[in-house]
Amino acid sequence: MMRVGLGFDVHRLVEGRPCRLGGVDLPHPTGPLGHSDGDAVLHALADAVLGAAGLDDLGTLFSDRDARWQGVDSAELLAECMARARAQGWRLANADVVIATEGPRIAPHRAAMRARIAAILGVEPEAVNVKGKTLEGLGALAGGTGVAVQAVCLLVHEGY
Ligand code: MG
């Protein structure tokens, strides 16, 4: 049996925050605002994994009103979500991500993000793809005010 999962996340990009996306620290003067480290890429991936496994969502499992998750490394959250899916018999076949932003350039860091995400998820880098898109100067995220991320993943159940 296979199941697909979809995740989406948006964070503002503000001054004075490290720019961590896809588990990689990017050299950029603004970074994602958030209760955790604000890594919208890992948040979207976590929701994709949880969605495919039928396991609630990131905001329910790790509430942004819970002081335990203040400033947490989102890699820990994604790893925990994948561990929960794995405990239910699910294995990750692949994950794919689109990062839409006019803030940091994504292309120079794609390989590092793929490797980092794959390590967090416990799969080979070939099973993870990352793509950056600009917004053509349109909409609320134009000019680098934020980052929006879409993620999908495919889980395969070992027991079927
Ligand atoms: Mg988020």
C-alpha cells in the first residue's frame, strides 16, 4: 500500500533571525520568524509525512503555544514525525519540495538541503528533491518578505 502526503507552510522573513531552510543555514540578512527556528521547508515536509501516515498535523503535535518547542531545531520535529510514521510501518519512498521566495537564493544550496533532509528522514539523497522558485514580483511574498513551501511525500507500508 502507498499513500501520498501534502504539506504547506509560510513564514515571514525578518531581520535578526538566522536563515535556516531545509535544515541548512543560508547566508542572508533576514530569516524565517517563528516559535521554532521557523524552518518552513522542514515544517511542510513534516506535515506531508504526517498527512500520508494519517497522523494529525505538526501544529497539533507540536503546538506553537507550548514553551517546550520555543526555538526548537525543526530537524528534531521532522525526525520525530518520521519516527512516528515508521512506527506505524511506513517507509518513505520519496519527498519533493518547492520553495517559493524572493529572499535567499535557493539554487546554490539545493544539494546541501537534499543531503540534510535525507539524513533527517533516514533515506538516500536521491529520494529527496528541492526546487527554488521566484514569485515574479507578485503577491504578498514579493521582494523577499516571506517564504512559502509546498512538499509532497510518498509512503509505502511495509506490511502490505
Ligand atoms: Mg511553520
